[in-house]
Amino acid sequence: MVRLSITSKDGQGIGKKELEDTLRGSLEGQDKELKKVLLIPPDLTRAHSGAGDITSLYYNILKDYCQVDIMPALGTHMPMTSEEIDIFFGPDIPKERFIVHNWREDVVKIGQVPGEYISKISEGLIDEPIDVEINRLLLDKSYDLIISIGQVVPHEVVGMANYSKNIFVGCGGMDIINKSHMLGAVFGMERIMGRDHSPVRKVFDYCEEHFIKDIPLMYVLTITTNSEDGIKIHGLFVGRDRSLFEEAVKLSQQKNLEYVDKPLKKVVVYLDEQEFKSTWLGNKAVYRTRMAIADDGELIVLAPGVRQFGEDKENDRLIRKYGYAGRLKVLQLFKENKDLQENQSVAAHLIHGSSDGRFSITYAPGHLTRQEVEGVNYKYMDLEEALKKYDPGKLKDGFNILEDGEEIFYISNPALGLWTDKSKFTEDV
């Protein structure tokens, strides 16, 4: 079984040659025997993961003697456009090699996580069993190797993103996506983010152990940061064993957690318009900063690309219908409304995207009206006005003093970290 890990020693990131050599090494001994390989990278919403380059390198290593298919782990996200594929993976991979995962239609059930187990890991908060569905291609025995590629980084649902999440959510079906999101929301995202052994992660570990042992699966995990010099891959972990993920978690906690000395009064977050087109994704601005924002503080989200709330029509409709109403209100709505009960990931998202009145959330979107934004219980700010006052071209990550003397804390990309008052974060116990 392959087991490789490399880390950057100088803080400058892993070089392209070392990266390519490691990827070639991950195939050593089996490369010429491979006839058909499935690559499972993230989509453009993980633009800073390094996974686009890794996918391209694997394709070019394998293409001359092997059929290579690529199925982005979309989860509930919109399919990638041809332009997005070129941006993320480069223009050299033929478009016919890409397969779209449909979380509602392309999945088969492979097992069930018992309700008794869910009750145990959730401290009795939830006791519903979870049906485990994954894309049928993962069970296609014509694939000699399946390579799951992605970034380990703090995450609001599972604690630390990637590893088996890429399979059970990225390539998963409705029940496990809905119920895992709800499990995380009810347990409490501030008890989960930045940590390994969350209840949701325990669900995925159970699924890995009981249902997919026979799949020829290899994980390729990155730890990255982004700076003016571009994306830097600080760690690369390749193999199947969970201990590799644990190594990656520790490195991510070093590289992607940012502690603040005191709660922040005003935070301004910029959402890249290619990466964030919905509040479903853009609310990373809320999730990743909430542990750092002071009571009665303010969050302003500069969102030039945001044009909708959900990533599909049904999720968008439900968000517009119920709004970001706060944890207790959403739980009440969930008990009373069948459409939320049938779409638990939306109910979870509505909980995640609310501050429960602790701080204000203002969106300055490129393609939504004041009426639409205020209709989901956010404040609205005109984008042109917001960009004039909070110019991303002039601001630096961290504290800034504006021309009028106001102090703000600026974040250029919320997807790459977790900001927290240290008193609100403890390591796994």
C-alpha cells in the first residue's frame, strides 16, 4: 500500500518538480499495469487547493498508456463550466474526459450507518440512521485505481475538510449529504471547526471502514496557503491510511488557523467572483470568522460574483423561503415543514449562515437586489459603494486603518483558514 508524505521545510512550498516526482512515486510499481483510472478532484470552489495542478499532472503522467476519467467531487455544487475547467485544470485535458456527478440521480446505496451509532456520537441529539449512497462509478470494477484529490482545511460541517468527505459528500447522495450537514449543525459548528474527531467525521470513518474497503482508492491530500506569491503547497500526503489524514490535520492546524488576541469589532471579507457565486459557498465568510467576531460586531461581505443563494434551484428556493433565521428558529421551522425535513442540508446551511443575532451580517453582492438580500435576513450594501470604501486593491490581510480612521480586519479569501479568538478553540480531546 502506497504511503507518502512530504512537507515544505522552508515555508516556500513544495516545488513543481518535487510535486511531480512524488505523484510519479505514488504510482510506482503499478503504473504500467493501469488501464483505467478515475481522478476525483474538487471543483473551482477549491481554487486554492493545488488540486487543479495535481489533477493535470496525473492526467499527463497516465494518458499515454491509460484511460483517465475525471469526476469533480461536486457534492451539491453546480457543474463546472468549460471555462472553469480550463481555469482550474488547464486547457490541455480533453473535455470529454470529464464526468459530472449528480447527487440526486447518479448514486447507489452501499449501506447504512445505524441510528444507535449516530445517537452515541451526537451525545443523543440525533438518532436517525443514515443511508450511504455514492456515485455508481466508484463501484465500477473496470477502474484499476481511483485517486481522490483535495485539500485538508478547517470546515464548518466536518471539522477538517477532505479525506473520506470527498467520497461520501463530494460523490455522495442526498441522505448522507443532508443528514451529515444537519448532524454537524445540531452538534454545533463552533465545537467542530478546525478539529479532527467530530461526529460527522466519525460517520465518514464508519463508512470508510464498513462500506468501501474493496474500492481501489488512494487519497492525495494537500495543505496550502495563498499569498502575493501565489498558492503554496506546504504538505502532500498520499495513501489510504487514516494516519496520513491525521498528519495533514496537524499541519493544517499550524498553517490555516489564525488566532486573534481579542474579538474583532468589524470584519470585511472579499469573495473572489470566479470562486463564489452563491451564498451557499460565500457564507464561508460567516463560518470561518464567527469565532473571531465580537458580540455586537459587524461582518461585511464583498461578493461581486454572488448571484443566487443555493447551488441548485430547490436549495435556492428554500433559502429564499425561510431565510437565515437563527438556530432555534430554523430548528422550529424544521419540525414544522416537510420541505425542510426532506432537505436537511438546507436547514443546516440556514443555521450555519446565521449569527443568531450575535453580530450583524451585511452582503454587498454583484447580482442580487436589496430586496432579495434583506428577504433572507441579511443587511444589504451597494457593491460599488462597498468597494469604494473597502478597496481590495488597497487592503492587506489583517488589521487596516481606513482614511476616516476606522479600524477593520480584512480577509481576502475565507476558504483558506479559520479565524478564532483563542479562548474559543481547543484541540481535540
